[in-house]
Amino acid sequence: MHWLILTLFSAFCIASADAMTKKYLSDYSASEMVIIRFAFPGLLLLPVLAMQPIPELPVAFWYWTGALMPLEIIAMLLYVQAIRDTSLALTLPYLAFTPVFNTLTGYIILGETVSLTGLLGILLVVAGAWLLNVETARSRERFTVLTPFRAILTERGSRYMLLTAFIYSFTSVLGKGALQYTTPFFFGTFYYINLGIAVVILFSLRSYRAVNILWRRPWPHLLVGGFMAMMVVSHFYAIQHVEVAYMIAVKRTSLLFGMLYGVILFREHTTWMQFIAGGIMVGGVFLIVY
């Protein structure tokens, strides 16, 4: 049960980082938010990396990581815009679609097929997405069975998060490739440090103001970075104690933590139906990965 506590803590930390990003960085551009989300945890993880032995990393590791990092940055650009501009209840639950998309990417890249249980899980995630938007859809003049799905397309934050989930279905596969050559804990800290360096260099090429953002509000930045760093540490410690699929399924409870933050911090009008929808989507993730 040690891994379960670590995973729930990791889920709480990522939801907290999202809430703090929305609360304190809502006036930032997407690129500025990405710098904070990657650079500060990278800085805080440096002592953790220094305490670990550095393994010999083959060329193949750098190929996997090199393919992974650009997708990770693009996904985070979409992610932060979604939570900044739209309620947490109508964005975070769509991360549950990552394992749904994984069934497609897993088949294309690895030749993996979906079991009957996995198919049921996919149906639950889709049903949860339908329930998530049903009340919004009912306010429209003509309601049909497909109207709640159309509501996803009309809400920009929902679209962005759905696209983020699709990109994460590729990064999860690429991450597995990189993990063949090192330990999960080393990879997690090393990867985030390099992401932090990469985004600072990348966005400073466009404008010095993007780098200047680092010391504009040090305490909120450290708060967001601290939650992200704790998420990384607990995430990769948990992976060392249990199968990755089990850990990822439990970590998707972060969407429920995020919805609670939306109600408590931002007074978002989140109904019980939407919480039930989020729970159904988490249940669908469990079925897909088991």
C-alpha cells in the first residue's frame, strides 16, 4: 500500500500545481507559464539528481528523450492555456482520454490490442465525457444525444485538454522507450531538469521577457514549482514499487482533486453530476489499464 499513498500524494500535488497556476499565473502568457511549470521544478530537483549515481546513457536513450521533449512542451502549452481560460471541471477530466488514445497509439507503435475489459473502460470514459457536458447541452435550443459531445468542441479549454491527452498518449509510449536504459527515479529528475533548461533557452530566443518572468513573483513560482517537484519525486518513487499501469490509473484521481480545487478556490459552479462524471472517467481508466 506504500505505492498507493505515494500515488495519491502525486495526484494531489499535480492538482495543486494546476490550481496554483490558475490562481497566481492567470495573467501570464502560455510560454511564461510553461517556463514556470518546468524551470522551477527542474531547479528544485537538482539536489535530488546530485545524490544519485549517473548511469551510462546509450545513444538510443537520447533519441527517445529527444523525440519526447518537444511533444512534452507542446502538450504543456496547451495544458496551461486550458486551465487558465476554462474551469477546471471542464478541462482536467479530459486527461482521462490519454489511456483511450493509448489503445490507438499502442496498436500502431507496439501492436498492442484492446481487451474486452479495456473496451468497457473506453465506453465509461466516453460516457463520463457525455455526462460532464450534459447540463450545458440542455441549455441549448435543440438537445440530441450528440449535443454534449458538440459542447466539447465549442469550449476551447476542453478542446485543448483533449488534444493534450492525445499528445500524452504518444509521450507515454516514448517515455517507456527511454526507461529501457535507466531507472525510473533517475529519469524523472533528469528529464525535468532538462525540460527546464530547454524551455528557458527556447523561449528566450523569442523574447528576453520570457526569461525575465522567472524572478517576477518568486514565491508563487516556488509554490507551483514545489508542487511539481514533489509530484515528480512521488510519481517515480511509486513506479519503483508497483506496475506503471496501476500507478497511472490511480494518479488520474488528480482530476477529482482538481475539480474540488475549482469549487473551493475559484467558486466554479461544478454540479454533482460533473463529479460523478469525473468518477466514471477514473473508473474507465482503471478498466483500460488493468
